[in-house]
Amino acid sequence: MPLREPPQAAGSLAAIPAEPIRGRLLHRVWRLRAADGTLRPDPWWFASVPRDPADGGRFDLPAPMGTCYAATRPVGAVLEALQMHLTNLPRAELALRRRAEILAPADAPRAAKLTARAVAGTHGITATSWAGSDRALCQRWAAALRRDGWWAVYGGIAHDPSGRLRSVALFDHSGAHPPTTGGPWTCCTTTLDDDQRLLAGLARYGVTVRDPGVLAYRDAPE
């Protein structure tokens, strides 16, 4: 069954099972320097739906609200942040980015658990909500969840074929700032390109990091 439109009645998604994220360690990967050269030392960015929804994040909210994306494991954060490079991942792409380990505070809001079994029959939610190609539809679901009081969404990760990794999308006002729900959200920053444990985790997903001067592998023509 395809993912249908979210229900229009206010409060209709308030009873979705909740996933506690208080005290959880979350991971976020971001580009340290923007395309215009601006240094971005902090990981926080809450993105709003752009003019073309297809160019935005899966759970982006309409301005002036926004969404910040994280994962419950480092490899999940990398798979989502570097999704366009997974079949050809130069080490330089990892070097351009950092990973934040974020500790959710004790009063962090609970997240709408889209992976709960009960949501299939009760709300018609499917894995398409985190793995489908219709970004505009998923964004409308995000808006409906925020309407019904949720400040976070707990779901799967599109680029995890095993279906085991989990993501956490946080809602807040758009822009570059820490979450204002609960606090403080403390974090520390680590590099990616020399993280051997992370690289081993990526290898288990078939992602090979290519060093400088090493051409990407391609099958020889028959």
C-alpha cells in the first residue's frame, strides 16, 4: 500500500507511539565549510521546505519552522549525509565534513515512532515515509506531525537496505541554532576520514572509501 496523504483532522496523529530520546547519543554529519567558503563549526541547521520541495529534506517543515536530521549510530548519519557518494566515496568528501556526537537532554521531547508496528494499520504509515521518493508527501506528513504536537520524528534510514538503522529528525524554528526544546543539547565534534571504526562500518554496507589518485572501480565491458 502506498503512503497516502496525512489525515487532515487536528490531533489525528497525536496518539502515534512515542520513542524516548532523552539521554540518547545522536549523531549528525555536516559539511564544515559551505559552498561559499563560510566556516560552519557548529552542526545545527534546521531546514525549511525550499521552493522546489524535491530539493529539500524528507521531513523539512514550511518556514518559519525547520528540521535538523540526525541518526542513532554514526554509520547511519554518514549514509544519509553522503547518500549521493555511496557508490563512489572519495576520502576528500569525508575530510570536508565532521560528525557531531549530540547528547539529548533529560527533558528532550519524545519522537513520533514511525517504525512502530501499530502505525501501519492505525495510520497507514509505511516505510515510504522514510524511504520513498516523494519528498513533498513526506514533508506534508512532517507538517501534520508538528501540527499534532510532535517535536521529533523517529524513523528508518533510506540508504540502509537492512532496515535496522534509525534516524531522528528534530523540529524547531528554521536556521542555525541548537534545539530550543529542552536543553542544553551538548555535543562534541570528531573527524570522519580517519575514523577507522566508522570506515569499517561503512565497508559492511558495501561503501568503499577511495583514496586520492585511486580511480573508482568499474566493471570491465563484456
